[in-house]
Amino acid sequence: MAASGWGGFTGDQVAALTRGPSFLAEPGERDCPACGGRSLRAYVTPAPQAKRPTLVSYVWCSACRRFVGSRAKHPDGVVVSDPLAVLSVAERRALESSLTGFLAHLDRLWDDGVLPQTFAAG
């Protein structure tokens, strides 16, 4: 695992993440394919600089500290609640400048009940 204490999921674990309902359909914690704990979390945000409507997803386990990020087409008509939308561009950039700090911040939002997000048809 990386010196920061965080590491990535294996290819098989990432494949396991794609099975079952998406986080858009069923937000909330689920079982981690790496450690088995019910501590797998996700955060999804629109990518403002993308040329096409894109969602950036961060999926991590708060127990074993593994993560994966991905990009996908933003489904037409899906509205994403984003608790980080209130941040200025500079605040957001500072928060995202450290992946470990960013994931720790997202974990605090989960622990405080701010996450998981809601998704609705727009």
C-alpha cells in the first residue's frame, strides 16, 4: 500500500465494484470487495472542465483505505446533489490538491451525515 496509507483496488476488486446497482441508483455504504466491511463509500461530481457532460466518481473504503476514481458520461437528466458546490474554485482546488486529504474530508462528510448524495431526474 502507498506510504500515505491509501492504496488502490486490484483489477478484480474494481470489476466487483461494477456488479450490482450503481451508486446513482442506490447511494449508501456497501460491502468492500477488498476487506468485506460495510464501509465502501462513493462521491460523484460533475467535471466542470470536461468537453462533454462527465461525472467524476471517487469510490473508497473507509476501513481498509483503498480507492479508485473514474470518469463516465453524465446521464442525461440526472441531477447530482453536491455538498462541495458551495466551495469557491480556490477552496475546491485546495481541498483536491491532496488526494488523502480530500478522501479524509469526504469521510468526515459521511460520518457527519452530509453524504451520501442524492440523485434525481431533472
